[in-house]
Amino acid sequence: MTAPWVLLLAIAGTAIFYVLVPIVAEVFARYRTPRILRCPETGGTAEVRIDARHAAATAVPGPPELRVAGCSRWPERKGCAQACLAPGA
């Protein structure tokens, strides 16, 4: 009697795998390279590295949560608000 439930769980697990893996892989690939952004605090440009693993891990329930992993303006501006990652920035 347990065989139908095992089969249903296997089908559901396979479906989830084929939906989640492409989303996570695409987000990771999109954010793994550094990008040149305008620093809203100084008005100059900065090379920013986004934490791609964190973005990929948070991408499944909705839009990815972005956070800075490194910036050319650091260490003097290490405690910045990271407003360069805001959607309109």
C-alpha cells in the first residue's frame, strides 16, 4: 500500500528538482561576475561583486535578495547602505 505514495513523492521530487535547479543556476550565473555601478554615496563608479550564492539561494520564493560581497570602494566605505543594489539605482 505504500508504493503509490513513494511513486507520488518521487514524481513530486523530480518535478521540483527540474523547476528549482534551472532557476538557481540562472541566478547564480547572472550575478557571479563583477559589475561596474554608480555609487549613490560618492557619485563615482565602483566595481561591485554581488554574493551570487546568496542570490541563488534566495531566488526560489521570489526575486533574489542581493548583497554586496566586495566593492572597490571598500575598506573606507565598508559600512555603506549598499544602495547601489536598489532596483532603481
